Amino acid sequence: MSGAPRPYAASRPLVVADVTLDPPGRDEVLVAVRAAGLCHSDLSVIDGNRPRPLPMVLGHECAGVVEALGPGVTDLRVGDHVVAAFVPSCRHCEPCAHGRPALCEPGAASNTAGTLLGGARRLHRGEQQLNHHLGVSAFAEHAVMSRRSLVRVDAALPFEHAALFGCAVTTGVGAVVNTVHTPPGARIAVVGLGGVGLAALLGARAAEAAVRIAVDLSEDKLMLARELGATDVCNAADPRAVEFVRELTHGGVDFAFEMAGSTRALEFAYRITRRGGTTVTAGLAPPQSMLSIPHLGLVAEERTLKGSYLGSADPERDIPRFIEWFQGGRLPVDRLLSSRLALDDINAAFDTLADGRAVRQVVLF
Ligand SMILES: NC(=O)c1ccc[n+]([C@@H]2O[C@H](COP(=O)([O-])OP(=O)(O)OC[C@H]3O[C@@H](n4cnc5c(N)ncnc54)[C@H](O)[C@@H]3O)[C@@H](O)[C@H]2O)c1
Ligand SMILES: [Zn+2]
Ligand SMILES: [Zn+2]
């Protein structure tokens, strides 16, 4: 599947087929998946930018219904609505114990290995074991996941909206309110306006950032960003783009968020950050990509450069919190939903994502 040729509608790197799913083991849960969003992190496995153990059942942003509980799961019930977080948190390792479950060490190790948190693979095709994607593997009618990957959510929430909280919303909004605590009145910019970047823009509006500059290479994305509350927009391909932002903000933004997954975009975000400001990056560049920045400026301008994974979130705390913001009208993340599709159309939908023609496309089951 790695590095599949375009168009995917023809090369079909994702095969829709029947596979065997084992029953949930200890501390695991069987979930009937109802909605699963397509994220660039799935695309990065398909195009080879994020090497993962293959074959793998992709999909890591979903909502569904608990169908069966493995031994030891006492705090969920059959019929509960759940959202999956793409990092399971063990609750015991050092980052978990220090309130940083997005950095869970066993969670990261099992995600890299393509297993569930407990180390098992529950997916097979004949004799062949299949890998789990980020402990979730949501492009399927059913999934077995660790209890520690799941957050119970309000059953009134439509599945197609609930799914978005698993990745795009938590990553984007979390970067703005957790990774940095964007204060009211701040000047911010978001570079890269997919599901993650536009969620960050909505988060910045909810946090009452006063200047919200949206940056992309696509004019359509810039137009959508204006509708979603950008106060200014800027095409990164414009040779005067950096100057434009720096002039507009009298020296640069307080917080720039790179959410494109490209080192060029991160360089851009760094250049539009002001003296004393912070550049946050959530984009996942290919592993060999290196960033070059002026060392002196980092020091003499007291700049900060920060990574942000899963929005530095505690999914148990943040997913219900961000859902409340959505339900209260403060975070209109339903605007990120571009289209609904059937699983059979998923390869063509990845062409649409790769072409930048959609924000969040959601598979409904
Ligand atoms: N850190 C995390 O926890 C986390 C979680 C989810 C996704 N991601 C990563 O975040 C990135 C964004 O994901 P997405 O699903 O929103 O992607 P997407 O493909 O929907 O959107 C990316 C956007 O970036 C724009 N872009 C590309 N190069 C650019 C440049 N040089 N300057 C400005 N804009 C540029 C594209 O036009 C597109 O609109 C990906 O790299 C994804 O893997 C990270
Ligand atoms: Zn994702
Ligand atoms: Zn942990």
C-alpha cells in the first residue's frame, strides 16, 4: 500500500474486504463504528509519508456504539456512545501520571507497533494478522479497541459530528487552548486549513483571539476560513505573504500554528511569529524532514517553538468539554464536515483530500 500511485480511485490502495475480528480481550471493547472521518494522517500512510506496519486497517477518527465489553471493563455499558482518541493512555506511565496522556509511552509504543494498548492484534485476514491504526482502525463496521482509547460522549450528538472530536477538533482546538493558552486579544495565525487547521481557527475564535489570520495555498480554503471567523487571509504562495502578515500585525503574530504537515509551512509560521512569540507545530512531516531556523534569533528574540500532539489533550477531560462548546454554539465544528460517503467510495475520497478539495469527509456505516 505504501506510496500508492494516483489516482487512488484507480490504484485502490484501500481494499474493502471482509476480515476476522476477534472478540475483545481484557480491558478491550467491541465498538460498532457509525461514522469515521478521513484525516491527512491516514493519507500519509497511503502516500508513504508516514511509514506504518502494513497491512493495516486505517482510520483513527470515529464515533460509534459499544456493542460488547471485554473482561475488566466496568465503566462502560453496551449501548454507550463513544469517541475514539488516537492515543490510548495507560494512566500509569510518567507522562500519564503528570497529566500529559497524549504522550503516553505504552500508547505511543503500541501505536508504532500497530497493536492495541495491551499488545494484541484482533484483526486477521485468513492466516495473516492485520495491524491496527493508532489503536482505532475505524474504516470498518466494527472495531475492537482498548478501553483506554475510548471516551463516552453524549448520545444526543450525531455520530458524524461526534467523530470529528476524535482527531481534528481535539488536535486543532487543543493546540490553541492546551499546548499554548491563547489569551483573549491575542494575534494568531493558522498555516494549513484542513480539518485540523480550521478547528484551530474555530478554537482561536472561541478563545477570543482578536486577530486571526488564515494561511493556505488554496483560495477556496481561504474563503471558507473567512466564513469560519478569520479576520484576515493570506495565500502562502504570494511572494509578499510574510511581509503582509508582519505589516498587518506590526511585527508578527503572538502565536502561529503550523497545521499543514510541511516543513515549508513551518518555516513560514516561524517567520510570521513576532519577537517573544510562539510557533506551534501540529503538522506531521515525513520523518526525514529537517527544519533550519536562525539560532541567534531564537535566543535574542526569545522565541518559542513547540510541538503539539493530539492537542496536548487529556481526551477524558477535553472531548466532553469541546463537545459542550459545540453544543453551546461556541465551536461550530459541524462546518468542518464537507461530505458523507460510503466505505466503497473511500479511495476516491482520498484523492479529494490529497487535492485539497475537502475538509472532513466522513464515512457513515
Ligand atoms: N499533531 C497531531 O496530533 C495531528 C493530528 C491529526 C493530524 N495531524 C497532521 O496535521 C496535518 C493537517 O491534517 P489535516 O487532516 O487537516 O490535513 P488536510 O490535508 O486536510 O489540510 C492540510 C492543508 O494544508 C495546506 N497546505 C499544504 N502546504 C501548505 C503550505 N506550504 N502553506 C500553507 N498551507 C499549506 C493544504 O492546502 C491543506 O488545505 C497533517 O500533517 C496531519 O498528518 C497531526
Ligand atoms: Zn488524524
Ligand atoms: Zn501512559
